[in-house]
Amino acid sequence: MFIATAYAMGAPGGAAGAPAGGGASGLIMMAVIFAIFYFILIRPQQKKMKEHKKMVDDLKRGDEIITGGGIYGTVEGVAPDTLTVKIAEGTKVKITRGSVAHVITEGSEKPKE
């Protein structure tokens, strides 16, 4: 009697560890999850990075900027990788281009997004 009960509790169809939907459904599910991550996380981040790079590449002498650390200044000198920024009378600092967070538009204190 015990043996008959043990066989009755076994996996159906004799497949001891096969997934219920087959291997294709797992692959399709992984592709769907990747697509969701791409359109929700990766693509918007790439777009934001492209806009920031364009903003930094378009900087010129006289532009008013806000650095990532919150310092307001005016661009005094432009080099390929760095900027010289005047933050007060007689005070200039050299910063990397990537540390520029915003460019201030004329007549407003709001950062240009």
C-alpha cells in the first residue's frame, strides 16, 4: 500500500524537474523584463546624459553657471576638459566641465533644464 501511495505522489508525466511551461516561456519573460528596464530606466538616463553633454559642450565665455556643488559663477576661460569660473571679484576657480549642473538663462535665476 505504501508503494502505491508513493508513486501517486510523484511528478505527473514522469518529468521530475521540468518547468510547467517549458523553456521558451522563461526566455520570453526575461526578454519582457529587459525591455521594461530598457524603456523605463536605461533609455531616459541615456537621453539625460546626451542633453547634459550638449549643454556642457555649448558653454562659452560669459555664460553664468551653477556647479554640481551649488556654486554660482561666470565662465571666464574655456579649455577642452576644464573651465575657469569667476565666483567673486578676484576669485577664479578651475573646474571640470562635467561638474556644471545648470546654465542660468538671461534675466532669470531658474536653472535651464
